[in-house]
Amino acid sequence: MSLIPCSVWFLNRTRAPRSIQRQPIIGRVDIVGNLGLLQEYLTYLRVEKGLRPLTCEAYDSDLKTFAEFLESRHGVLLNSTQQDVAAFLEHLRTHGIDSRSAARKLSCIRGFYKWLLLDRRIHHDPTVNIESPKAWKVLPKSLAESEVNSMLEVAEQAANHPQSRATHLRDRAILELLYAGGLRVSEVTSLSTSDLALDLGRVLVRGKGDKERIVPLGVTALESLSAYLREGRPHLARVRAKAHAADGAKLFLSLRGMPLTRQSVWLLVKSSNSNASPHTLRHSCATHMVEHGADLRSVQLLLGHADISTTQVYTHLALGRLKAVHRQHHPRGLRRDPESEAAQSSTIHDLILEEETQ
């Protein structure tokens, strides 16, 4: 009987059978590396950029989707190429993801690689020459003025009823605030009583990135907020003894005295009009202001848009007014009033004479 060398016997004993051999460790390292990068980026967004938790969750979800796609192509975030990003967008398109959602994911990926580039972890941004989907800029949906007025009138009648409850006063104040100030739903639910300045007719709003802005309010919105603070909120706040002090300072409370959630506000608006949402009222606020002659810069400040290009989408919704102005004031307009032309000519003539005499 031949003897087996000791070294060969040891190797045969320690070698795992082919059926149970483990996957290459490099694959696990790549996955761990992707997760580590994402955690660092999310920390950067929360701490340095000041983004809200819900926004960070959306960024995290989009980036993890892209990371999983890269892993299916045996790639990692740090060495992805332009072909990887283009293939990811094509993958989204073939799986029925609409252009607007795909553009949002691409914007998220752009921000991530811009951060890596500034941090000198990469030398080339793979998203530089990638074109955003065409349907990125879409016209926001808004309600007609008559529809908004109907919603607010119903809420006012419920609040002014002799047997009205504290929740009716609260609901009316929320609807008035959403439409009068163009607030986001997260901005409404995060308001505290100290943010209101009813005597000055304004409210302090904390928007995206914890950026603060002053939003003026109309008389009707101020009256509804005042009635809620005077007659409605004290009843809702009676049961907040078990709540934290910070929660008790929130402006809008539930029946249990807890801060109202975004879902509750969404259901409130939906129950008032099945075609409406909190964001629809925000768009309606901006649209109706532009239609009544407000300039885009004022609307931008009111809504808290960081870039004026975001606000410019509302110019497409005021084409009727723009056509009327063009017809009234352009020399080649279709409709010209002879009397107004004569009055304008007389005014110009008087101005010229006045300048010549000075």
C-alpha cells in the first residue's frame, strides 16, 4: 500500500468540496464598499446640506437601486462609467418607469458623483454627457379658482356651524394656509405656534434644507388661523399631557393631541376634493397668482424655489393672459381700441412737451 504524502493529505482535507465552495470574497467587498459610500453620502446630506429625513430616504432608495444595477453588471459605484449610467436609464425605461421618475433618479446620481468628484475620490463624472429624459419639465396640475373657492366655502361653513368641532376649525385653517401661502405639506405639519405672527400677517416657514422664508398671508387665512388658535387648538391640546414638549408646541394637532401627520393632511384635502392634493393647492396658488399678474420672482420667493427655472414652468399656465396683453399692447395686435390709442398718443405727446419745456 502506497503512502500519501502529508502535504497532499492536508490539502485534500482542508479543500472545500466544489458543491459547497463559497462565492468570491471580492463580490462581498464590493457590496460593502457601495453601502459604506452611501452611508457617508447620506451623512453629508443630513449634516452639511441640512436635508430632511424624508428627502434623505428618497435619495437613499434611488442610489441603492442604481448600486444594485451596477452589482448585476459586476461593477461598483466608484468605477461606474457613462455606459453604466446610460444602461441604467434604459433599464428603467424598459421596466415601465416614467420619464419624470427616471429624471429624478438621474438628478440624484448626478449629485452623488458631484460629491465624489469634490471629495477627490473619482477623477471623472460618469453623468456629465448623459441627457435627462425629455419629460422632466411637465406642467403642474392645478385646480380652477372656482374649485378652490368651493373647497374653502365648504370648510368655512363647517367651521362656522354652531355645533362645529375643533377639527373643523383646524381643517379650515389648513386648507386656507395651503392655498394662501403655497406651503408644502411637510412645511405645514412642521409649523409651531411660535412660527405664526398673525399681527404682522405672516408665517415663518422652514422648507427644504431647513431654509427659512417669510410667507405673507391674506385676511381670510389669518382669520381662520386666529379662530383655530382661539377656539380649536386648546381643545385638541388638552390630551397632550403624555406627549413631549416639542410635540405640544406644534401648530396643528390630532384628536389625541399629537402633531398632525402628512398622511392626515393628504386625506383632509382629498376628502374636500377627490381631484386635489396638498401639492395641487400649492400649484394652484402659484398658477392663480401668475394669471392675476404676479411676477415670477415674487412667486419664487413665496414658494421657496432655489432656482427661478423651477418657477418658470408656471408661465405656460398663463398663456391666456399673455395673449390678451399682447393683443392690447403690441402694435400688430389683433384687437386695438381706437379710444385707448388716442388717449395713449395724447399722453405721450404731453410728456414730450413737458420734457421740452424743462
